[in-house]
Amino acid sequence: MAGLRTSRLLALVLTFAAAASAHAPAVAGPARGCEVSVPYRAGEDGYDTFRIPAALRTPGGTLLAFAEGRVGGAGDSGNIDVVVKRSTDGGCTWGPLSVVAAGEGDTRGNPAPVVDPRTGRVVLLTSYNSGQVTEAQIMRGEATAEQSRRVFVQTSGDDGRTFSRPRDITADVKPAHWRWYATGPGHAVALTRGPHAGRLVVPSNHSSAPPAGSADTGQEPKYYGAHAIYSDDGGRSWQLGFVDDAYEGVDNANESIAAELPDGRLYFNARDQHGVSVGNRLDSFSSDGGESLDRPYQVQPTLNDVPVVQASVLQLAGQRGGLLFSGPSVPTARQAMALWRSDDAGRTFRKVLTVSELRAAYSDLVRVDGGRVGLLYETGDAGTYERVEFRRYSVAELGG
């Protein structure tokens, strides 16, 4: 009898273990073949560090991996170029580095690329400031207009091999009282359906000067806000869309990303830059192509495992395609890159895969082909920014 009870108990334990395993997110095993590649590694090509990845697939099937090439160190200011590498084999191998926007002592970064669906051209938005000033100085209002953050657009008509010279569009998209400004970072969105089909939408963020009579420290995170800019003519002209200008310090929408949902709405997901609300991710929706928000940004509670960091979203194809989210999965550290999936248009997310337990930070998701997606992200063994890695996953692996 004792042996029979032991057998039954063991069977019960195994049953519960199997049930728990069925609902737990997968952990990626060792990547084999060309399922993993490293387009950028710190110390190569004359750069100290590569950061702020952004990924794009061209109409010809080429993958473009953009990044900031930081010359003098890993810091956010100083001599920084926007660079790109191309892959014509789905991310297995990468060609030589090309400089898209040269800092020449100044800071160029925050790449936000998108394909114009009408022409097939790659349109790239980036941000700029003088290499002599920092974000804190800009937020305190200590930088001149020429030193402060500005916005530029470039295009490529040859599959990302070459880009036009940066063209300044700051006057069209940055109000005079704004101080900090950043495009993306990460891929932008081209709308494919509805009355605004063809529109290019670039999620962005800014800081505002404090109200008259307030202490002008410039460093208070409550003056951060998200916004969007858009173009209806393939990137030739740009307009300011919605502006999150509450500045109340509760929900501080900062670095943001967007996806077009199957019903034509835009889903926006943003980093909460030290707001006092409980949660590190915020989201909202737009039903008019980014001109306004359906509701203010609010905490997305099913992504509370994500720390304060940039992240990415990508809508899979088809009416029943899921919405993917990428980001680190330790609330208090930039570590353990993971993938989440939403099957209810961004209302809730569930973790489907832990990519790695290593340190990890910024990321961008991209469609590789009809059955696979790619993840371009910062990671390292001893440090968070040792390399920018690219991994490929089948849609089936991600709950599709």
C-alpha cells in the first residue's frame, strides 16, 4: 500500500509540473546556425560603443540594422554617428558599416526608419545636438537654439546603400518652448489602411520648459512627454501630431514606439520616465493616424516586469496576427531580454519567450519574411553594451 501511495503521489506531482510548464514562457536554448548574428561589436570599426538599434526590412527583402556609433565612449553625448549595416540573407551575415549621418564632433542619433509604401524609399528620421552639451543642460535651457535638439530627415532610393544628406525639419515639428527632443528610437510606421493609408508616423518624445513661476531646474522628469510627427507625402513635409502635454509627473511618456493594428488604429507604447504611478510601461491608441490619442497614456500592468528602458512592438500579419513586444524582463535591471505577445490588440500581454538571461537593454523588432521575425538588441556578458545582436524566430515559436 505504501508503494501504491508513493506512485500516486509521484504521478500527481508530475501532472502539476506538466501543467505549470505548459503555461510558462519558453526560455531560448543555444542559438545555432544563422539564427543569431552580431552586426555590431564594441571596439570595432573605429567606435568605442554601438547603441540604440533600429531595424527595417526594405521592399527588396534587405534587412537594415541602424545604430549609433559612439566614438569617444558609451555616453549619450559627444561625437556620435548614425551608422547602418545591410543583410541580404535574412540577418545571417552583415555587410560593411556605412555612416549615414556623421556627427563630426556632434551628436546624431535616435534612428527611426520607415519605408514609404508609395515609392519604396527608405525614410530615416534622426535627432541632433551639439557635442558640447548634455541632455541635462538642454533640459535646463542652458543650450542655444543651434546647440539644442533638432530633427533631421534622410532618404535612400537604393535599398539602403546610400542616403541623402540630413535635411533639417525642426521648425515644422518642434515648438519653441520644447527643449529635449528625440525621434523613436526604433522603427517608425507606414499606415496601410483607412483614410490615412500611406502616412508615415514617427513616435517621438520631448521635454518642455516648466510653467512660468516654477523652479527651472530642467531636470524634473515630469516635464517629459510623448508626441508623434507624420508625413502624408513620403517624407517631404512633416507635421506635429498628438502631444502628450500633461507634465503632471504621474505618467511620464518618454521613448516610444508604435504599431498599426489590424483594425487600422495605431498602438503606442512608451517608457515611463520615473513617473510616480506603479509600472514602467505606458500605452495608448490613436484612431486618426496619430493626430490625436483616443485616451491619455496609462500604465500597461501586464508589462510590469520591464524596467525603465526603451522597448519595441511589432504587429504580425493577418487579422488574427498577434502584437509582439520586446524588452528586458527584470523590473530593476537591464537584463534578460524577453518577448511578449498580445492577442487582444494591446490590451494585455503575456510573456512567450526569454531570449537570454544576460544583460540587455534597447531593442527593435522587424519582419524577416512571412514566417519569421527578427530581434535586434543590445546585450553583453560582463557589460550591457558589449554588442548589438540579431536573433531570428519563427512566428510559431512566438505563439503564432
